[in-house]
Amino acid sequence: MKVLAHAKINIGLHIVGTRPDGFHNIETVFHRINLFDEINIENSDDISISSSNASIPTDSNNLCWKAVDFVKKELGIDAGARIDIKKNIPVGAGLGGGSSDAAAILRCLPQLWGKNIDQTLLESIGLRIGSDVPFFLKDTSAYAEGRGELLRPIALTIPQWIVLVNPNIHISTPWAYKRLAEKRNGTFPFRPKMIDLFNASPRQAILTADNDFEEIVFEEHLKIKKIKMQLQELGAVLALMSGSGSSMFGLFDDMISALKAVEFFNKEHFVHLTEPYFTLR
């Protein structure tokens, strides 16, 4: 069985408070782009992972492994899966590649094993694997709160060309949260809720979106800040970091400007172009 696991971008990301469980409350808008990992999954007596990217684990630390293991234990069955992942999504890049892969596996298991598996159970397992896995179990863009698991579907289409640029810098998400918390000294600025801005004017909400992590990531990695400035200079109507980085994306109103940006960054970075109005098919 072959399945595609799409990357996401964050159209805005605010850290709004701390939680008793050690995580942070956020608000963001998740939106998929036309960049995906290609996964083949087959029935097997045990769990095995192979990947085109040697940097990702192929043992029980792999999120796809966890997905299979959690479900088989919840169902109390003796089953496994052989999984091969062609990694096209950069790793540790703020694009949710690992979470998307895990969600794709969770979605495949009912058909693979011939079992009826409750969607609520899959979402519960997904949250145990990662905060944004539940989003990838859905088919729409979504406004997210809490750890990222409290989802409100949004019928969001983006009329611009999306130019994604990844400089091959790994940003640790725990480091980003810790560093931002230290800098804020436990304070969180009050801002209008993002969902209210999107309901009032989706275009305006998109074009004025911001990402709290940019502040501390740019201090640590001037190269990423430079990419944002270059996207703006090349004509992006919005240039923004996705997640905790390091990927940046720019929205371009016309194809010519977008293609020029792709050509500019393609010399030394990973670049991907998503067409306007892209949605899952």
C-alpha cells in the first residue's frame, strides 16, 4: 500500500502560556503544502522501517514505529508492518514531516490489518506520538490551540504561490520553547485570537501573520533571518518561518516572481514550490 504524507506550514504561531504538564499552549493555523514523503507499507509479522534518509531512526524511536506499536498494543493483536519511507520533506525543519508520516501510518492500519479502529482512538494515539499528529489525521487546514491538538477545521485556500526555503539547519523544538520562555521571563503578551482575525478577513490575517519563534531563532541563526529578508526583497507579500524553524516560506502573487525566487535560492538551499489554491486531492 502506498500513501503520501504531506508537509505543513504554520500560518502564524503564537505561544500564549505554559501548562501544568510542561508543554506550552499555542495558537496557529496549520496548512498543507504540495511537498510529501512517499510511504510504502505492507503486512508483516513484526515492525521494520527503512528510509532513503540515513539520518532518521529506523528503530523504536521512529514515529511510524511508535504508531504501529501503540495501535497493536491497544487492540491486543499480534501484528506488524514493513514500512519504507522515501523522505522528501527536510528533517527537523518545522514542516511536521515525522508527524505526517506517523499519521499516514495510523490512517493505513485499519485497511492493512482489516480492523475497524475507532477514529477517536487513532487521534488519542496520535497525540501520544506528537502534538501535531492529530492535525495530519484530518483532511483540511485547521486552527489549532492547546498543544496543537485542539483543532477547528478551516476551509483555507491560499491564492499565492508558496516558495519554501530550507537552509539545512536543524532547530531543536525543545530548545526553541525553552529559549523563548527564558527571554519572556514567564510573560505572554495579549493579542487578538488568530481565529477571530481569520473569520474577519482571511487574506488580511494571512498577510499579517507572525511567528513568535522568529525572535529567538533569528538571534541564533542570522542565515535564516537573511532568507526572510531575501524573500521580501524578491517580492513575497508574506515571508514567515514555519514552526520552530528552520524553514521559511514566501507567498508570491505571481508565478514569474515565484520562479525567480526558486531560481535564486536553489543555488544553495532546498527549495519547493506549491501552486496557488493547493488542497489535498
